[in-house]
Amino acid sequence: MKVEVCRVSETSLIIYFGHSIDLELIERIAAFSQMVQERYQDKIYEVIPSYTTLLIEYYPLKVDVQELTQRCQREADKIANSDILSSKQKTVTFPVYYHPEVAPDLQNLASEKQLSVEQVIQLHSQREYTVCAIGFAPGFAFLGTVDAQIATPRHAEPRLKVAKGSVGIADQQTAIYPQETPGGWKIIGNCPVELFNINSEPMMPFDVGDKVRFEPISREKFLDLGGVV
Amino acid sequence: MSGLQVMSSGMLSLIQDLGRYGVAHHGLSTGGPADLHAHCWANQLLDNPSNASVLEITMGNVSFLALDDILMSLTGADTNPQVDGEPIATWRSFLLRKGQTLKLGYAKTGFRSYLAVAGGIDAPKVFGSSATVVRNQLGGLGVQSGRAIQKGDILPVCKTYTNDGKPFNWVPRLFIPKYSDEVSLSVIESYQSHSFSRQAKQTFYANPYQISDKSDRMGIRLQGNPVQMDLSGVISEGIAYGSIQFPSNGQPIILLNDRQTLGGYPKIGCVSRMSLMKLAQARPGSLIHFYRGDIERETEAYCEFMNFFSL
């Protein structure tokens, strides 16, 4: 695998680990991201991993950029081609209430795909997903990848309001909306768990590279956990 | 505690310090002053650290009542400032006496003013910063508010004024920029620049673009000759400050302090740091020209700036 390190501004580098989405790549980028954060703590101020890239923002007065570039190239090459991956990843399970009263697109998706609602729920909840990237909004995790049978494009016109906790699908990705926001993903359930809280430590239950599972729950349990219908 | 009471808050007045760092991987924006140059001078005039919280006032038209004697400074856009009806000079420190009113008119030149108080505005910090990011609901006068300053708010001031006999400070004329409605910006080509054809780059560099009134602190939207691209999108990647992205309509957007952390539109590169400070003072309707910058020279200029203000 060929890794490319490129300067993008006076204060940032981007590292391209590949040019197509691949879950294994995400774990490698997560491992590299952790390594960089630990090693260069006081020299860099942001590390933003995504599907195939890592953006590093550094203090130009504290960093010799040629040296940082060379080191990143060397270390990234090593991680991109090693067998040992990050050992720090964890699996988090989220309860989800899959029902039309909290999921405006559940029924439509089922009929479009010629599946029963139960089958959609089963296909969505039987998989383990990888946190590929965090962005768009605070605590919003892009999870890959959903079963091809329930993959579906975004709404042509985004909704002005998607309820907090909504579980959505966009193409092969799925996600939970941490806050109420406008959004175009097709909503198939709701998760009553708080995903982004600046007063808790950690603020988010997951990092890039972690695994996520969904567990279907009843209406009763959903309400018990603080869900709103 | 002493303070400054907001009598009218203008179009958009936000508490800002240097910004919120180390949190982009949670999806949070940096925030911070759009015009770092005017922000740093406002603090420097009062011997404040550069990270002290100031008020970023867009387009002027604000007024404040001093609840105590407050040493302050005003930089950035020229807004015809007056104390109790008497004109005062900008780019210098001055004393607002208890009961006096400071009034800024509409900005004549420039877009953003920076009002600093000695010791800084005493705003709570979240993730080490008071920077207001409205779309993240963070910063400002409350920890989880993210709200712009409103009429009736009191900006708490950390330090009470004591006359220590020190003279007022002013910025040497050499360092006071002349804001203009036509601005040239240096571009560091990077990201997908190699995917833009020669003709596309020719269009981009040879034509002026006008700042749309749909611009905000997230991004400056430009209108002009569309840049034709073969590339419709890229896999979402981290967005650096000043990135110039092209949605499918070919109209450039320059991403600023409150930008989203990830994005999938093709980018030709980044506007240089020094140029971004000029851009922050260009109001909607202004004309923008781009020229190709050199990354080494731009880095050197920015380092010099950082050294000067101990950033």
C-alpha cells in the first residue's frame, strides 16, 4: 500500500492512505492517529481521521515540517503495511427502538426493498459496524457498512428537522443523530442514549476505529431509557 | 465585578478568543476571530495575552454603557466610534468612564471590529476556550450557549481599572491596514489541485469573484465565472482553515473558523493565513482576486506574525 503525505497549508499535512473506502484502512488510520497524538502532543493541535485520510494541524513554530513529513511517511508506511492493528478499539452496543412512530422512513424502506419491517430490523441489527469518521455535527459517527439489501440513498431534499437519537441510513453508511438537526438520511429507528455530552468523560462513547452494534428494544424499554415518542 | 452593559448588539456580536483546539475529531469547529490581525492588536494594546476574550462585532452599529471605569481598545473596521457623542480614534487604548456610552456606527470600511477590555472579557471556557460557535452551541457568555451577544447582556470584565499612570497605547500607522472592497488573496495549491485542468485554473485565477451575502463565519460563498471540473466529489476528508472548495456549480467557497470538520467537495488548496485576515474584513459584495502563492514564503510570513504576537 502506498501512502502519500502532502502539505495542504502553512499549518497542515494530509496523509492519504488509500483512495477507496475499506474498513481495514480505517483501523490502520485509527492506529496511526493514536500514535501521532501520543508522540507529537505538544507540536500538533488537531488530528482529524476520515475514511482514507488523516489531517494533521501543527504549530509551524514548533515543527520542522520536512522532518514531520518524513517521519509521518515512514511511520504511516509501517502501519499501512503491518499486520498488527490498534489494540485499543472497543465495541459499544446501542439500544434502538425500530418502529414507525419514531422512524418515518422505516415502512417505506421495507416496501421499496420488498422486505418486511422485521427483515429490515434484522438486517440492520445483526451486523457489527466500524466507526469510519466523526464529523458533520458534534458526536456524529459515520458507521460502515450496512447490508447491501437495505442500502438506500439520502432524501433528495433533506428534512429540516431530524429528531435527536434518530438512526439513519445513507447509501452503505448508518449513523445516530446526536442532536436534533436538519438532515437527509433515511430514518429507521431511534436510540435513547446520549451520544455527545461535554460534561462526561469521555464525551462520546466511541472513537474512530471502534465497533458498534445495535440491539432492538421494545417501546417500554425505549421509554424507560428516556426515549421520546 | 465590573462590566460593560450592551445597549444595542448590532447584526452579530460574538465573544471570541483564539479558538477551541484539540476537539475537531469530535466534530467541533475551532471558532476564534475571523481577523486574527485586528484581534491580536486589540489585546496587545492592553497588554492582554493574545488568547484573552474580546468581542467581534460585525458591521458595527452597537453601543455599550460602562458600569465602572474600563480600559479598552478598538481595532478593525472603521465604525465612527464615539464616547458620549465625541469621536474617538481606533487602533488605540482608551478609558471609558463609569456611566459613559461607547457607540459604534455602521462600518464605513472593513467588516469586523474587535473590542477588547483590559484583562479580557470574563467569559467561561469550555474545552479551554470561550470562542462562540453558534452552530455547535458552544462558547459565549454561557458554557453551552453558543449565543450571540444581546441587548441587556453584561460583559463581565476581569480587571478593575486603577490609574497606574501608564500612557495609552496606539498601533503604529504602518501596521494599520487599509480595508478595501477589492482584495487579492494568495492561494496555496494543495488537496485536489492536480485534478483541476489548466483551463479551470485559468478561469479561477483570471476572473474576479464577488462575495455573496449568504456568507458567514462557516464559509465565504463567492459568485463569478464557474470553474468547470471533471471531479464531482472526493471521499470526505479533514478540512484545513481557508480551504477553497467547489460544489458542482463551480462557485468557490472559502471555509473559515466555524467550518465543518469533514467535507467531500473537491478543493483547489487553501487561502494563506495572512490573506484570510484580509478576507475577514471584506464585506458582502466585495471583489476577490486569487493569485498563486508559495507555501514556503507564506509559512515564513505567518511564523513572523505568530512570533510578533507570541502565538
